[in-house]
Amino acid sequence: MIVSYLLLIDKYIIVITKAQPMGRIKGHMVYKVIATEFLPLRERALHDPDEDTYLHLLKTLIKSGPMYFSYSFDITNSFQRQAQSDPSQPLWQRADERFFWNRFIQSDLIEFANGAGLRNQGGHQHGADPFILPVMFGMMRITLTRIKATPVNFALITRRSRHRVGTRYLTRGIDDQGHVANFNETEQIVILNDGAGGLGGFAGGEQQNGRATEHHDVQVMSYVQTRGSVPVYWAEVNNLKYIPSLQVRGVETAVDAAKRHFDEQIKVYGDNWLVNLVNQRGREDQVKQAYEQMVRILVSNPGEATQADYLTSEKIHIVEASRRHQEYDRLHYVYFDFHNETKGLQWHRSQILLNQLLDGLEKGQYFRGVDMPADAQGRMEVRNQQSAVVRTNCMDCLDRTNVVQTMLGRWALTKQLQDVGALRPGESADDDTTFKVLFRNVWADNADVVSKSYSGTGALKTDFTRTGERTRAGMVQDFNNSVARYVKNNFGDGPRQDAFDLFLGTYLPSTDSIGSNRVFKDQRPPLIQSIPYALAASVFLVLVASLARPQPDGNAWPLRLFSLLWLGVGGWCMHFIYNHGMLYVNWPKLNTPRWANEGYQEVLGSVRKDKLLGPFVTRHERGLSNARLGHMEEGKKRIQ
């Protein structure tokens, strides 16, 4: 059950009707949401087109978005955070609110469970706890396998934050609350001696006080990484051009927001190694420079170092505090010129970055816990804790980020297995060919899931992740995905963004619009709407004319003039659409970004001034009446 949602004229119970078992983690089954049903609480007395659109958006999001849940295991928290939580609390109270995706639509039950609105019965209502089931959005893969002779339960979990959620070009950078776009936490888990797996046990060679010990206790080792957009105010404005217009606001305006962001990151993860993979040349350099300027502002006494080679003058650029005087001095900025260092299919050169991070990775360690069989609540004895995290980003936090995170996951896995004696010093998890293929495919699947939820297509460069090589077939697939991204980002992301805003409560439907059909109606001037149809008609007529055969004794000039006429009409239409692209981008209708409103009005204003078209363009706005602009720019904020 995902619980209730109030739209315009009815409230709905959203029930999970079909779930797919994904596997067990320490005996706890995890499920993927496959199908849901929306049950209205009362019969609808009237039909409302906006309500039907709202329902369609919600159903499409739930159906397409990979969502997971467990009745007994907290999938929203890493194993390290679980070890620090109170297992006597209900599951929903232990959940990490960042990854509790259905928290907004469960707010009625949460308020009831907390005793809100109850006159005679105060305090917590324990009877409501089983009905509050946290759902996570992201990726989940659980596999029982072996690494050489050692049976393991290998799992990869990626949790997408419910804050500042959106699509690729509509959600970039940071917001005033310190939430960044496309923030994901990825936890790689290895469980030894997991009895639920049925693969037997591992009597390891753990070294304690210089002596090898053998035991069959359940051991959990996990390694956490994060990714998220560059924490400054920046945006890429769709205008139908393949490369959108990049806007970066002054870094000083984002300092408070960045502090809120890193306050949380340091509190949750400890030291942050900020790996930046954007290009140092061209348009992306603006984002790189803004990020580095932000780090210089936050850390005290920043020291910088640069490494160069024959490929680039700035292979590695480091910005970090010379000495630790404050919490922000736990930020360590590392720029890696990924594009230049790996061009020409030389993807193995990403190892240069790993070598640079090695000292920080060794100090940051990983989480390791051992089950305490006598503990009735299933708590673990913590043997090791992860005290640092690598936060990786590129422009989208997708393709380049995936390559680096896979590399770091491989390093962490090898170190973990060496530390418990499952691998000898010098051996690697990749030495087992069967597991190497599994590992690469799991991480490539993770890359595709994260990419689809943000950009609408699978990830690029996954041929390298899956095979360890950059192939020409992979390059062709990348081209196909790039074209699909262009189409979806310009013409399909508006409804996807509306669905996210509706589900997460950043937009609340207003009852003032019941029966008006004004929320989703295209209110652009009719002439603007008609130009794509004129283009399609001209292409069709030119095609018909080119296929038509003139009579043997007939004159071909009328047909040629007809073709030239419609070629001219089609060329003019295409030229107009390309030069006024913001009028044809499918913008979100609910929380339209401020820069989209401004850009749209500016382009529409230029059309109104046109001597030919101006008189025919009435002063309409594309679903953006002045009365609605206020709450459409930022949305109605949820209170939690």
C-alpha cells in the first residue's frame, strides 16, 4: 500500500496489487512494485478533465519508475545507518526521509500515527504503523554468487533522493534548501555466510592481533558512494538546439544553499571527496570554475595543486584546506580531466583518478558488521565504519560518473575481500571471470536505471562498463541514446516533471480549477500552434508531388511550381520553429521554472514585434496566466 492522495474532487487509496520478489538481504525479502490500483474513497459526482490528467501522470510515474519496498527491512538506510538506529522503532520512523519516496502521500496516516487531530487519544497510535510502508525509488539487484571459492550475497542499491527531483534539463544545480538535482546514494553490499542464501558458509582468515581466526558469523560489508549536481545555481535552457543555453548565476548567491547541502553531507557521510568530471574547455568550464570557486569560499586557507601531462595542462586539480579548522575543511575537491585523459577509447586511464584518491579511500574505509546471534532484534556488532564518501559529478551525473563509480566499487570490493581473507594480497575480484561479468552487468544496469529516471534513456558508455572495452557497437548505441535524449528532453520531459511534482507534493492541485480544463490546456496563440502542422503538411505535399508522374504530353511546370511553393512554406516553418524553439519545448505545466517563463515570454514578445506575424499573434500565454505564475515558479511547498 502506498496510501492516499487528494486531487481535485476525490481522494484515492493507492494500493500495490502486484510485486516482484527481488531477493533476500539477511533473510528479509525485498519487492519491486509492478502494478498498483487507485481506489477512490467516494463516487465522483462529476467528471473533470484535469483530474483525469493528474491520475494519468501518477499512474505513468508509478508504472515506469522503479520502486521497491520491504515489510521488514529498511531499504532507505545504508547498513551503517541501520546499525546506528533504534530497531524498536517502527520501520517508517527509522526510514531516511531523503529516500522515503511516498512520505508525502502517506502524510495523513503519519499524522494519525503521531496522534494529530485526536481529542481523546493522545500519543502515538501504534495500530497505524504497519500501514505506513516506505517505498524507495532507484535500483535494486540482489545476487547469490561466488567469488572464487567464497559464496557471497552481492547486492547493489541505488537510492534516489525525493528532494529536487526532476528531469535532465529542467532540474539542475541546487535549490535554496540545499538539495541538489539527481542526488543518488549507491550502496554496494557483500554478505558472507548469509544462511538465507543457501550457498553454505565461509570460514575466513580474518586477521585479529596478528592471528588468523575462523568463524561462520554473518558478516556484512558495504561501501557507499554518492552523486549529485554541482551545488551552485545553474541551468541549461531548452530551445530545441542540440546543446542548450547554459546559465550560471554568481557563486556568492549560492553560498548559503551550498552550506546547507554540505552540512548534511558531512553530518551523514563524514569527509567528502568531491570528484568533478566536467570538461575544462568549452561551455562546461563555467560550471567547473563555479564549483572550484565555491569550494575556495567554504574551506579555510584553501591550498591548490595541479598535475599536467602530455594530454592536458590540468589532468588533476585539487582544492582542499591546508589545515582543518572547521567542518567545511572536510571537503576535498578533486578535478579529473576525464574527457582528455580517456579520449580515443582509452578508458583504462581513469585509473589515474583512482591512484589520486587512494589515500583518502584507505582512510575513509568501509562499513563492516557481524551479526550477534543472541540479539533478538537482529543488531550487528560494528567492526569497521566508513568515515568518508566520494561524491562524483559530471554535467548530468550520469555517464562519466557511472564509469568512475564502477571503478571505485571494484576497488572497495577487492579491499573488503582481502581484509577478511577471501582474497590473498595481490588478488582481485576481477580474477574470477564469472563474477567479473556479473559485477560489470550489475553496475551497467545501475547506470541505465539512474539514467532513465533522469534523462529518459539508458546510460552512455555502458559498453565499457559491461565489457571493459569501448566498442564501435557501443558508440552506435550511444548515438541512438543521444538522439532519443534530445527528443525526450525537448518534447517529453514536461509531463514527466509534472508527474514528479504531483507525486512528491511540490505541487498541490487547487480546487479553484475544477471543471475549467485550464491547467493542461495549450494556451499558446493559435498561429504559433499551427506552424508545426503547416510544416508537416508541406512535407507531405512535397513528398506526394515528388512521387506523382506527369502525363507524357502534359506540362511539368505546374507540378514543379507546386513543389517549390510547399518547399518554401516548409523551409520557412522549419526556420521559424528553430529560431523560436522555446515556444515549442514541452514545458511542465504545474511548476514551470522561472527561467522557462522568462525565456518563453521573451521569445513570444519578439514574435509579437514581427511586422508579418505580430498582428496575428494575440496576447495569450501558454498556460501561464499572471495569476498563476507565483505558485508555478516554485510550487506549493509541503510541510513536514
